[in-house]
Amino acid sequence: MSFFKGWPTLTEIFFGKKVPSKVVKKVAPKIATKTTKKTTKKELSKLTKVQLEELGRQKGIELDRRLSKTKLVAQLHKHL
């Protein structure tokens, strides 16, 4: 504390003036939420049978590749 208002103290002279630090609000990063966009049959029909089977496995559905592509698309679209 200084005796004269506005005059620096010895500690401020030797160690620098203490500048009040600005309070920075820490904002939690936004987590990308998955939008539950239902894929259309048209989008699914653009995939190959192998890709349809892999997508089904990711979603927890076991598809039989021996079926026709239209049947695989119908099954996958029904469960999604």
C-alpha cells in the first residue's frame, strides 16, 4: 500500500505493477450431437451390397448378402 494515492509502492517498482487479471469464462466445448437423420431408401440404394452389410453391422443388424439389393435396402431402412 502506498502512502500517496496514485504513487507506486516499492514492490510495484521492483516487481512490476500488478494488473488485475481479467476473468475469463471457460466455456465448455460444444459436443457435436448426432442428429438422427433417417436415411432414405434412395440414399441406401446408392451403396453396394457390401457397404449395406457393413452399415447394418454398425447399427447392430445382421444382413444376408445373398438377398437382392432391394431387399437389403428395405430391411436396413426398416430398422433405421
